[in-house]
Amino acid sequence: MIRILIVEDHPIFRMGMEEMINQETDMKICGHAEDVPGARKLIEHERPDLVIVDLSLKESNGLDLVKEIHAHHKPMASLVLSMHDEAMHAERCIMAGAKGYIMKQEASESVITALRRIMAGHIHVSPTIMTQILHTFQRQPSLVHESRLKQITDRELEIFQLIGAGRSSKEIATQLKISIKTIGTYRERIKEKLNLKNATELIRYAVIWVETGIFKGDV
């Protein structure tokens, strides 16, 4: 029996995933969490075979959990779900240790296939993304379409998403346990890397990214 933990903060989506997976005779949901701290406790207690992780969680970052699982809980695997364009996120997640990446819009059609491929020892991403990752390993970045967002670090992307979610610098600093001054430094770096003129433009582009998964500077 394959034991699976779901880390997802949208109850309706999570319930749908649980029902679908529990219909498989060789799979079982052993628990669910809404954030990274809750997931850590369940991972230690339940020791699942695989963890399904939503990248965008309340008060926490799913990518951090993927990195922890890869570093400290082998051979436990992780499958990432995201509403955002895989062309920007999938490669980051695979490089961080995830064994698969699927878009939420496609989850109902592909999650079981993804779970089975991962448990069989494979990596599950779309053919397009696999080609992109292989090109990266071959050090041929000119063959890959580069979103401007690929220029920023994982931490900068996390802060960009929190800005888009309407969080103030003080709220972001509290959540990430760093100083407001440091948040200010990150904001300036993000603006510079994304070629954004001012704070208003930063907020506008961040909101569009969070709501649509599209970085307007790429279109």
C-alpha cells in the first residue's frame, strides 16, 4: 500500500484529491496538512511514501518542504502541484528534489499517473519541461525560453508572491522571520532584476502573477 500525505490549504481541492486517490486499491491517504509546520509533524509521525505539496500555502512556502524532504527524508518522494506556469516553476522544483510537477488544472487527469511513475522510480513532468531540464543540464540555456522570473532566487520569488497576495513588508518580515530592512533590500533586488520602475509597478505585476500565473513582463 502506497501511503500518501497531502499538503494543500484549499479544503475542496484537497478533498477531491483524497477521494480520487483513495479509490485506487494500492494507494491510501495517511494524512493532510495546510502548511509546512503541520506537514513536518505528520511526516515524522506517519512516514509516508510520498508527499503531494502545493507550492502556494498559507503562511509557508511549499518549495521549502520539498527541499527538506529531499535532504532529510530519503527515500520519501514529493510531487508538486501548482497553479503557476510549469515553464517557470517545474525546473526549480525538480532541481530542489521533487520527483514530479503537475499543474492543478491537470491534476484530476494526471495525478494518478504521476504518482505511479514516481513510485516506479521515474520523474514526472511534461515532455516540454523534461526537454527544458535536459537542456539545462547540458548547459544550453539558449535553447530554453527564459521567463524574466527565472532571474530571481527562490527567496525573492517567495517574497514576490507574498507581495502579490497583498502582504505588507511588515507582514512578510514577520512570516519569514527576517527584518523589514531585509525585505526592503529584497524588494529592490526584485525590481532591478525584473526591470520594474517603482513599488507600484512591483505590486501590480506581483498581483497579476499571483492571480493568473502569468508574469506580464514576458508577454
